[in-house]
Amino acid sequence: MNRLKTLTRRRLLGAGAAGLAAPVVLPLFAQLANAATVSDYKALVCVNFDGGNDQHNTVVPYGATAADDHYTRLYEGVGTRGPFRPNAKPVYANLKPINPVTPQRFQKAVALHAQLGQLQTLFNDDAGRRLAVLAGVGVLEQPTTRADLESRRYGFPNSFGSHNDSSAAFLSLGGEGDRNYGWGGLMLDALSSGTVSPFASIAITNFNGFGAGRRTDQFVVNEEGVILGLAGQLGGNADFDAFFGARGREALTGILRGSSSNVLEKDYVRLTSAFLETASAMKAALDASVNACTYEFLGDPNADRTRIRDNSLLKQLRTVARLISQRSQLGLSTGRQIFFVSLGGFDFHGGLVSSQEGRLAAVDTALYYFDRILGDLGLRNQVTTFTTSEFGRQIFANSSDGTDHGWAGHQFILGGAVKGRDIYGQLPAIDRDSLQFSLINGSLDHIPDISLEMYGATLGQWFGVSRADLETIFPRLNRFYADTAAAHAAGYVGFMRT
């Protein structure tokens, strides 16, 4: 995503110290004077699969006979139907069957990828019921069918096929550079009166558009909890005394205390001082939780290097858990927080099977860990984790045994407030003649059944955003619901307990 698209006056004023990509936050005391308009605590955690995850190998359709065995049709062929990806199939013997409450229209049975054993356990947990699958979600400008595409009544979205544009569309509902704010940040705007807490929107590792609003900026820390932003430009350490020594701290303080009649300089000093104040509070919270939310129950991090020690997503979610555990210290014992974490490497143009296996193994361990830690903190009902990926993949394998950019994908939603052990939407019929695929340009692209607006509105309603505000944040929502009042009353897609 183009980081320059969120350039505003206050970010420009802070750029000399923090860099254009770093958020400028307001002083800690500001949040006390402008409390959120809610009386409880909730958090949304967005887990982004960067590159476009292959949905067909993640949530796998199969059946008991050749007639309804979509897995065989997909990878080996049944008569004239397939094979679509003969050298790009996961290990059939190790698939992880799941048992959704609602039967799928086209499949007799469904499984998760062989590396998603922990997610299988979470999904099939009938007592907990806190993991759900959202099938066929993607960027849509209006409800679109195969007939619409073939008749050219509607076309593909402008973002189609582009990583940057599709990421921007998924996270901010606009093409790259088209919209300044993300739907996560706009939700925080809607739920806050006055100044938004500087700790309401936190991105791990990279600034991104999802958590930026008109009054909401993202605070960025790395996967280990080191504060980025101003300190990140000066060596990646928020402790100025440690980095520069006492004299460096005194010199910087002296500069900031200097008087100036220049309006730009005065704003620069004010915003830089505000960042230092806020960074100090963030560092205190991170220091206080440095030994919390450990990986002990997963095993020995050094012995199990790939699964634990080298798992970037696991580290990011641990930092999220540490910050959630310190929410009271950050002034958010009541209020709302949004976190953004991301795992790259999902652009599987070649070697799909081996490449995706490692990525999904990391996801499996990380999400299981996070669910367990939230249980230990007693916060499963207050925190909802959901996945995003800019697009899915085409059903055909390419000549490199990979898959190319597609359209719809499947996502996971995890949390105590989720109506779990179910699949929302329909897994597609794996067939060349399926109405759920487009044959435009000779490729089989999975046409989304569920739009980003529908996905986001369902999460937003649980988060506490009003119907009116949801329709402002998602201005195309009424294209997918003829009666938006009835849709709101029904919980939109319906995967959250409201």
C-alpha cells in the first residue's frame, strides 16, 4: 500500500522527526479528557496474509464418492471435469476434517489443510464454538454473477489482479491512493468523542491504511515490542538515554524547550514532544509485560525453531497479547482497540504445496497460541481475531505448479463472541461449469459471494458501531442489502454474537 496516501498536515509536521511512514500521536493526557463513547472493552485483531492466500488448498472440499468428491475433481479429475491442479495438491491422507453445523450445498465434507491441526481442534470444539470460516469473500463493487460478467453488465473491480490496489481495497475499500482512511480507523473515529486514544490503533511492524482514521493514527511497534516511529528513525530504540546517553537526552530536551515564533516550528516541537510522551507510556507498558504471555505451553522455542522461535506471526501476536494485558495502564480498561499483524509469503506463483505448507503451519501455531493466551487472560469474549488477504487464487495451477492471482478467498474468524463451528457463505462447486467461477480471460476466478462491506459491517456491529456509522464507513453497503435496517437487525452475515 502507498504510505504517502495518508499524508496529512499533522503527519507532515511530524515527518522531520518520525519519517512519513511513522504515525504522529497525541499526548497521553489527551485520552483522559476525551473518553471513548463505550463502557466496556473490545478489540479487533486483523491478521493479514500478505500476497494472496490460496483458498482451495486451505479449506478443502472432498466427498465419499467420485460423483461428489470435489477434492478428486480438483486434483485428479473426474471424467471431463479436471484435473485443475494435478501437481499442486496437499497430502490427502493428512487432511484435517471439520464438521460445520450448516451443511455445504456442493460438498459432502470439508477439511482444513494438513498443517492446520490446531485450527481443526478449535473449529470442531462443540463446547467452545469460537472458530468460523467465511467462504468466498472478496472485493465487490456490487453483487456480481457469472452472467453479469459474461454479458459485461458488470466488470471486475478496478483493483483486480494488483497486489497494492487489492490490499488497499481490502483494508480501506479504495484502490491504492484512492482513500485516505481504513475501515478499522474509521470505526475507532465513530466510537470516540473528541481525541482518539493514541493507543487505540496499533500496527505491528508496518504502518498500513487499515487502522488510520480521520482522527485515528496508528502507533507502530515491531514484532518484539520495540517502538518504531521517531525512535525507529534514530536506531530502533525508544530509550534515548540508552541510545544517546544522558547528554543526548539533555540536548534533545533543550531543543524542544526552545522558543520560536515560527508556526511550523512550534507545531513540530509540540508534536515531537507529544510523541515522546506517548512513546514513554507505551515503553513502560511493554517493559511491564516483557515476561508475560510466554510460549511455554507450546514447547521449547530453541528446540522447535521453525514452529516457535522463527515464527514471525507468533511473535507479533504475543506483542498484541502483552499490550492487551496492559490496557488499563494505557488508559483503556474500557474502550476499543484495533491491532494489525501480517505474515508475508503467500504469493504462490510456484511450488504451491511446499511454500504454503510452511506459511499455514505458522498460522496454525500462532492462532492457537493467541486463543490460549486470551483464555488465560479471561478475554476471549472481548477480542475477535479475523484474517484478510488481498485476493484468493485461480483454480487452475500454472506451469510452475503454483497458482496465479484470483478473486474471492476464504477467511477465518476466531473469538468467544464468534458463532463458531460453521462455514458462512458457500464453498464453490469445483467444476468448469460452476456459476461461482468466471471464465473470462480463460481462467477460473472464484466470484465472491460476500463483499468486504458485509464482512466489515458484521465485525463493526459487534464492535459497537451504529448502523448509521456503518453505512457511512461502508458507503456501498446498501448495494448488498436492500433493507439495511433488517440486515443490521440480523447481524449482517451473522457470524458474530451481538
